[in-house]
Amino acid sequence: MQLQVTDQPMFAVAGFLQHTKEGTWFAMVTCDPNELVAPIHPKAMITILKPEDHGRWIPRSLDDVIELQRPYADCEMTVRGPTFPTRER
């Protein structure tokens, strides 16, 4: 899937970074898909942050994490990729 955010030149993806003695681990946070992503990936999409939300994510209270874990507006992005009509939501 190729995703482009059209309302900002570069975008941030919500995620968690954990350093351990075994290595460094990173996980992207997902949310429900918007209308553009759903035909391609019906279960989830990455959580894209607006620039004004970066400061809320970095110190991340649990309330902020829950509130920011939302689909990005489909009118502010484009998506290309194969659709999977046989996948169930």
C-alpha cells in the first residue's frame, strides 16, 4: 500500500520505542481504517499524527494516547494499493 498525506509535507506515525538489553524495539500504533484505507486494509491503519499533536504524543499520557489513536481524515490523504474484497472486517 502506498500512502500519501496531502496536508503536510512530512508526517509522523504514532509509535512506542523500548530499549532493552536484548535490543531496541519499535511498534507503530494502529487504529481503525478510514474510508480510503478500509478497501485495502480493512482491519487497521497506522495512526498518523497532525503536527499540532506531536507535543501531546511525546510525553503521552494514557488519555492522550487513546484520544490520538484515531483514523486520519481521508480527505487529507491519498492511498494506492490492491483491494482485498474477500477479506472480512
